Amino acid sequence: MISTATKDSPARSQAERAYWLLAERIIRLELPPGAVLLDRDIMAETGIGRTPIREAMQRLATEGLTVHYPHRGVVVSEISASSTRSIYEFRALIDGEAARLASLRRSDEESAKLTEIARELEKLAGGQDVDKYVSVDRSFYDALGAASKNQYIQETIPRIFNLHLRLWFYISQTRGDWSALAKAHSDMAIEAADAIRCKDSDRANLAVRSYIAQRQKDMRNLI
């Protein structure tokens, strides 16, 4: 399962627990695009009540992972050429700008943290612990948002993370090359962290945007 500090908190609500149970299955394509999510089935499977499940579904819809259709119900959102393009275009703007701003505004501690996380990603890219890699990757983007010193960027990055993570799993599973994809991402993280350390805003922005552009190209070749 995809672990995060929020998900692992003992104080998390039933709605939060339901959200992560569903989000993980959607991200990993265990609940494929077009799958219908029924309250009663989820209640029976998880033992969580209807109200927190509906709260979780609202959150999933807000993030774009599900869509509500009249007469059909809640459905896992499709992976289409148009939606994929929109996700990557938005991600390039947000993540690229976060890296640019982080290079200008980061503290020494924040820069050191980004470098440490990037190096951990590099080590994990050579293994098979996908869960750990994803957890550390999430930490990298959280740290990037914090270093940007922009409240709205910092709040937006976690909300779009799961959308592009689902596409990451889609590419990985379709091509069957998780290690190569993980290495490409860790290479980007190393480059971006170094540019941020050197306060090279153009290089930091380019490192992130170039990586995103390559993943967008991958998706165009697959769908």
C-alpha cells in the first residue's frame, strides 16, 4: 500500500481511511478507469460507514480521480488523451514553478532536505520496493512545495500528485519497466535538487519540465 504520513496517522478519520483505501486502488489501476464505485460494496469490503465513504468519494472527485454521472453513479475517471494532456500541462506549470521559486527562496536546511530525499530516490530506483519509492517521492514534492514559499503552490502539489502518479503507474505497468521509469525520475530529482542548491532557477525549472514532457510523450505513445 502507498504509505504517507497522513494516511498512517493514528488519528485519521474514517473518511480519510476510506479515501486512502480507494485512492490507492485507483492509482494502482486495481480499480481501472470506468469502474463503478458502489457505496454498498465498499461498505461491505471495508467495514466503513456510508457517510465517511461518501465524504471520501467527494474528495476523490475534487481531485479528478472519479466522476459522478447521473443514472450511473460514481465512476473512476478515464485516462484519455485530453485529460492526460491537461494533467501534464498543469503539472509542468505548478511543479516547474515550484522548483524555480525554491531555487530563489529555499533555506539551507530545505535545500539539504531536497538533496537527501533525491539521493534516497536514487538508491530506491535500483530496487523493487515500489511502495517505499512512492512514499519518498511524495516527500520530495512536499519538500519542493514547502521550499517554494508559495502557499497556493504548496497546497496544490499534493492535490495533483495522485493524478500524475496514476499515469506513472499506467506507463510502468504498460511498458513493464518500473526500474527505468524510477531511475528517470530520480535523475530529475537529483538534477533539480542540485540546481536548487546552486540557486539556478532556470536549470531547476527545466529539469522538472523536461521530465514531465518526457512522461507526456510516453503517454501519447500509449493511448
